[in-house]
Amino acid sequence: MNIFAIIQSRVTSERFPNKVRQKISNKYLYEYLHDRLLKSKILNKIIFVIPNNKKNNSFYKDLKKKKFNVFKGSEYNVLNRYYKAAKNFKADIIVRITGDCPLIDVNLMDKMLFKFIEKKFDFMSNNDPATYPDGLDIEIFKFKLLQKANFSARENYDKEHVTPYIKKMKNIKKFNYKNNLGDFSKIRLTVDEKTDIEFIKKLVKKFGNKSINCKTIMNFYKKNKKFFKTSLLI
């Protein structure tokens, strides 16, 4: 099976333009995320899917220069962009990652993937409902579901967000991967604004060269809630 992480990313975010080029530990955000995903024991390929427009041309060149896999597609129909990328690279199982989540937990992702394959699920997520910190969202699904969604979705919302149509499908085997340490969904680790990247830099610096994972962050939060005061969902 071809198991690919597909990362939707762009430089044209309205709230925080060019956030993918922010630096974390001397690496661009997109590079930092890519390098974390490389530690997976099960992924076969990592693919960036970006809008096919002039504003993202320099980002495309950056990705190609680093020899990262990249696919250009529709700017607004992200569902179609995902589908065409998955078809082009011949994916069987897709892990959906967003480019503004640099602290994605690879160990968590691999555990989910092994369970997905073992139990023969069609769709799995850890955010329906969410119990993990916002920014550690992982969605896994079979290519056939992505294909069906691409040709069946009619609403703009379903096309802009990739998985809503899949989640509405009936007669498929779905599973929500729950956090057995409790509900930490109010912790915000995604990058939407300048303050978000500053907090993530601060968090990464706190742990030095140690690998930050979900469990580490949650345990640290329990004893240091004041540290997270700028990163909590209201």
C-alpha cells in the first residue's frame, strides 16, 4: 500500500501571510513539519499540495529546491487539489495534514495508521470530537473515499475543507481516536497569527533538543498552565 501524508499549504493566508516561511529552530515552518513527518515508520511519501497561482510560485520553487514532493492544484477547491495529488502519486491511504500545524506528533500518527490498517477502517480522525490539542489534528482515509467525495460534493464548504463530505458518508467504517489522557482540546498549537508562532518557538525552545510530542506537551501543561495562557481556546 502507498501511505502518503498530504499537506495542504500556501503563502497567502489572510490572517498571517507567509506564515509557512516563519522560522522554528532555524528551519522554515514547512521544513520543520516535513522533517517531523520523516520520522514516521510507516509513511511512504510526504506531499505538499499548494494553490496553482502566481502568489505561490516562489513557494513552489522553494519546495522543489529542497527536493520535496509538491503538487499544484485548485486554489479554492482543496478537495479536488487533494484528489488530483493523490491520484497523480498513486496513493492508497491518505493522511491529511495542514501546513500550519508544525508540532504534529508522528508517534501518534503511526499508532493511528497501524490501527487504521489493522481494523480495516475507511476513515479515522482524532478530532470528531477533539480531545487532542488543536494543531495535532490527524485524518486518515482511503483513496476511494476521496475519489467519491471529489465527484459527488456540491457544496462549496465540502470542497474547501476536504473531509466534511467524507464524514457525512454512510455505510463506511469510521473511527474517532480518543485521547486516553483526557481532553486537552483547548490547547492551541496551530499557527493562525503572529502570536501563535511566537508561542510555538517558546515551547520548542523550552525543550531544547528533546523531541516534543503530544504526551510531553500535555504533561507539561498540567504543571505549567500559566505558560499556555496565550495559547488556550476560549
